[in-house]
Amino acid sequence: MPLFRNTSFALILVTLILYPLLASATTSNTSNVIDRAGTPKQHKEYDKYQNQRFNPLFDLGAWHGFLLPEKQNTYAAFTGPMIIAQEYSLFIAEKLDQLTITDLANKQVLDLSLAKINRISKPGELQQTFTFEKFTLELNLHFVSSRTAMIETKFINLSNDKLAFALTWQGELLEKWDDKKTVKQALPQWHRSLTANTNGIIFHFSEVRNTWNILTSKSAQYQITRSLPTKTTINQPQHNYQSTATISIAKNDSTSIYSTQSYFHNQAEADAEQDFIKEALVKPKVKILATKRRWQQYLEKGMATGKDSRKRSPAQNKVAIKAIETLNGNWRSPAGKLTHDGVTPSVTARWFNGVWAWDSWKHAYAMAHFNSDIAKENIRAMFAYQIKANDAIRPQDEGMIIDAIFYNQDEARGGDGGNWNERNTKPPLASWAVWEIYKATKDVSFIEEMLPKLQRYHQWWYRNRDHNQNGLVEYGATKHRYHNDVQGNISFKVRYLKAPSNAAIDLKMCQSVEKSWYVCSGISLYQHIIASSDYDDIDIGAQHGTAWESGMDNAARFGFINAEQLSDFADKNYQGDLTKARKDWQVMFYQNTNSSGDLLGFSINQESVELNTYLAHEKTLLANMAELLQQKQLAASYRQAAKDLSKRINQCFFDEESGFFYDRSFTLSKAKSNIKGVQENEQADQHDCIGTLLTARGRGPEGWSPLWANIADVDKAERVKNVMLKSNEFNTTIPLGTAALTNPAYDADIYWRGRVWLDQVYFGLIALDNYGYHQEAKTLAEKLFNNAEGLSENGSIRENYNPETGAVQGATNFSWSAAHLLMLYREFLAE
């Protein structure tokens, strides 16, 4: 027997029980923390960073989102929508479903601009309110599933007279593609059409496979369904429609109309959602209440600080709410080759509608505390493509987690996507995220599920990225068509404006292309070219893959420096001799092979301080997991290995002269010495450290990673702290950038050679705090909050910030920035 025979009474009772919680979630301090107003005029409304200019509301993993109207002619519509055409976010309309109201008593169309108007964005909700003397119109939008948003259109009669209205909904697809072209000019093969039924309308999109702009199936569609019958007329050539209905509202009463808006990648998705849409329109208040309750729980959990009673400021609370909204807004539900829910870097940035490895670890770490189910699914999304020993393409990479997964796989995997990436992995922070999920949920079964997978990934680093097998690992690149030829030889491009001076360099072995560039392959030729150093430019696919693997895509330590900077470096250090200067910035690659001589991939000729720090930290976390599962021997082994590696990091990566940690380069001959992993022509110091520290390439955030992991010797930590706090190093307007001001390759606007990334700020602040420098860390945090453009206002959270001015840079609505801001809020910030 049901608990309540009267479902309306049950709903009222549930509402009364939840009302105090819901009220706290909708107070003014949660309103408009992100500016969600906008009027899109074309599919691509890009800014200079190729972000869509506005910040739509997305929720529940949906692949479409909405804006608030900002102009009078868009009132009573939720502007847009934006859809994600598999891998690219595009606006398809300025106002796809705008309501016009005619008062049947006098046949006049109501001018909504004459009303008292309130437009509000709240966590998980958009609202518009228009109050006249006789009635109030309210429009509220919530997402109720991963494919469907619901709009409640409520009429409240404030008068003692019955009101009767004629309602007209109308909308039109955008005809402009971008600043230069119409849709017809840009995509002549893309066809759009409309069909109507009694309760709604469907916009149909034909198949288009434009790799870098838009990807749709033959049955992609956008569906609007209403709770009342309408009469619809369609203008097919103009891609617009008009639907009409009439309603009446008794005196001092109210009535609501409900509609759903859904975007489907294909007919199968559309078919699967129809029963849900019918159910939602029968019980709309239940669905809306569930969404409100869900968001209340997000905020309660995400902003909880446990036993930490330190008070957070209103500005800090606002940023925390913004961070939660950003992370949930970038959540995508399973579709295409994304087999689990995942969180993308940014729904508004052109290239970021996929799921990346180390982004996922950061997202999951933060979301563990307010949306733990999605945190787990985000981890599973990446591990679903962990390479297996029987993989058809790269069995040599068994255990590896690939860099990025998207709706479509690449050509090598049988797809036609361009963004799927297996050229590299990302830094090993997966265990860090998994352990945080356990700490937040106490879900032992998740550790049981993940530990064997994490072990295989951990082992992959030592098998495929430790060229000299000395236990200190390098970043590198996979065996891949962009890194090597079909025989497995390293491939690269080199430019000579005049013939090379070294007779051993035979460019006839290469393919000549335009502007004096040559496409070459072969490790011997590559080594001769690097040794002679008289080329004019060089581009090495494996170098890009290696830098991507570190996550620091063009960092100075991987040899990236522009021509002007190299010239300045030569003037300062080598009396202008570019040939000598270039040698400090050259990188060498070594082919990693198995015992049978088969190519496994490539290692750069430098052992990375923060990669080995991450691995040392991971060993400790794997030990924790093993202990939890009563695997005591395994735990002891990992714990001892962590201790040993931590000691070597302090011995091999710290420079006594400058007081900072650096990567360490090494060179090899073919002969082996009696020291494991050390080649005959290399001199090992008293700690068995080989090669030289890369001090010439300047300082970057890798230098404080041992402090973040709490493995740096205390005296070394103090010296690193001193460098971090110098105003001519890292203590800038926005502190802790990706290159010190003294770095020869520094530029405030270069991606990983100056810009401030908030993950590195977080690592730096925690690093200082770990060693008792709390006040110093707090001062730096205050500089971030006070000086980062838009952060404490209603601007979106950005990918990075200018270290000297605080100006926003890069992607809007950026997830890992949001994740680390939430981490700081929970773990560090206080008034």
C-alpha cells in the first residue's frame, strides 16, 4: 500500500520538509555568481582565445545549455541554446523558444519591458520574472535528465478578474556561422529542417563530419515538447516556426505550463528519452524539486569544511559556489565513445569537449566532496581505455592511461575524430584522486576496483619511461605515427637555410618541403643534427608529445624558447653565439625497447623532478590502499620504495647554488657500466646521480613539487620557499606562475612559460603550508583572490591569469582551475 494515497499531499509534505534547505540554497549570495546573460548571433561567438563569448548553464551531464536574455527583444526566452555537436560547442539560435503574450480582453500584445523585471542565475537554475499590475509571469529552467531541461512558465493572477491570454512561441535557427560566413557558405552540405506535432516541434540536423568544426550524425535533433496542445506553423526555408495556444487563469489563482527541451546526438538517444519526457510532463514538480534538492546537497557538501571552524569570507564563499557550478557545468554524460560520465576542461572553449587524464584526476579530487558518484565515473571514464596487453595498436603500452578521449576515436581506432590522443599519457596523479574519493566516501569497494589498475599504470612508467633503468623516470612519447616512421625510427622536421656543415648530415635521406624544411627520420641522423647545432629550426613530434605528457605543454625545461628569447640568452651568456646558446636548449630522445628490441616509445634525455615526486607520492598512496585491503607485504614494499625514491629526489634534483629543484639531463653511450642504469661515459656522483641539473633553462613550478608531496628535506624546503617569495622570481601580482620572471624563456602571455595556472598555485601554497609557512602562503593566496580579474565578481573561472597584471587568459569556465579553487577553499583558505 502506498504511503500517501494523495500524491499532491505527498508532494506538499515533502516540499515543507525540504523548504528550509531549499531556501538556504536560493538566497541572494548564491545568485548570479556567474554572468549567464547573452545574445548569440552566430554559431561561433568566439573571443580572441576561441572561447564562446557567453556562459550557458549546463547541468546533469547534458549536451546542451541555456543563457538568460540580456536584451528586450529576447525577454521570455532562455537564449541560445548552445549544443555540443559531439566535440564542438555551437549556438544554434538566438532565441529558439520565445513566448509572446496577447491579452484577449483588449487584443494587445504585452510589452514585457514595461514590467518589473528580474532575471537571475542560481546554481542549477535560470529564472525570469515579469510583474505587472494584474499578473506576474515567471519562467524557471532546470535540467531534469542528462538529455532534457524543463521550463516552467507560470502565470499568477493578482487581480479579482479572470484573465485570458493567447500564447505564441516562436524561434528560428541561426543563419550565420561565424564572423565571415553564413551556414550555407561554411557548411553547404549541412541540412536543417523542422517538423511539428500536437505538443511540440523537432529540429533535425543532417550528418556533417567536419573534423575541426562540427560533427553530427544523420539523426541529430533538438526537441521541444509542451504540456498543452499547440497549433504550429513552420517556415522551412527560414528555419523558423510559430506555435499558439490559449489559457485562462481564475481570479487570484495561478497556472503553470511545462515544456521540455532536449538535444540528442542520434535517434537511439531520442527514442530512449521519450518515456522520460512524458513522465516528466505528468509530474513536473517532482522532477524540479529533485533538481533543487540535488543542488542543495552539492552546496552543503562542497562548502563543508569539517572540523575546520575557520570562517570563510563572502568572496571566498562566492568563488566556492562558482567552482561547484563550473565543475558540474562541464560534466558530460556517456555518449559516443565516452562510456562513463566525465568532466571536460571547458564547455565554452573550442577544443575542450573531451576528457583528459590529469584534468580528470584534479576534477575527481575536488568533486569527491560534493558529487562523488561523478568523481568515480570520471576516473572510470579514463580507465575504460587503459591499454591492455592484447591491444590491437599499442600492446607495448599495457597499463598506460591515454591522454585524452572524446566522443569520436581517431582514424587509427576506426573513428574520424581529430582530438582523441594516444601520443602520451599525463602525470601520475590518479592514485591521489582515488585516495581522496575514498577519504570522502569510505567506499572500500572502489579501492578494491581501482588498486590493480593503478598498479599496472604505475608499473608502466618504469617499464616504458626509464631509459637507463636507474629508477628515475623521464617523460616521453609513445610509439605513434606523429613520432616515428613505419619502421619505428624517430621522425622530425629540420630547417636549413644553408647546407649543414657536418658531412655526416645527408639531407638527401629526408623529404624536402617548403621554406627550406626537411622531413627526416632516424636516430643517428637526428643525433648528428643535434650535435652540429647549425640548423635554423627544428620541430620534433616526440618533443611535443613529451611536453604534453608532463601537462606543461611548452615549458622551458623541455627546450622551448622562441627565437628572440634565444638571441637574448646568447647575448647574455655566449657573446651572441647562437650555436653555443642553442645547445643549452636542445633535447635528445632515446628509443625505449623491450628485451626483444621492440620499440616501446621514447624518453627525453632528462629525469623529471616532479614526475618522480608524483611517483614517490603515489607509492605512499598505493601502500595506503594495500594496507586498507589487508595486503601488508605489498604495502610495506611500496612504503619502502617511496622512502628510497624520496631520498634520491633530494640527492639528485636539488641545486645547492640556486636553492631550487630542477630536472636533470643525461647522455648515453652504447656501453654499459657496472652501475645499474649508468652508461660508461657518464660520471655518477656520490649519490649515483648522473648527468647535470638543467639550471640554464630557468626555474618553474616543478621546483616546489617535493614540498607539495612533503618529501623535501627541511633545509632545502626553506631555500625553495625563499625563491618562491622573491618579487623578481614568483611573487608577482598573481603569484606562482609557470616560469620565474628570471627564466630566459619567460613571457607573461606564453601558455606554460609565464601564465599562472591555478593547479600550480595550489601545489605551491600547499607546499609552503606543509613546511609551516602558513602566513606566507596565506599572503600569496590573498594576492590571487584580490588580483585575479573577475574571480571574486561574476566573471567565469579562467584557465590561467597574467602573472603581472592579473588579466584573464585562456579558456573560460575552466574545470581544473575551479577544482583547485575548491581545494583551497576546503583545505586552506580562511579569514
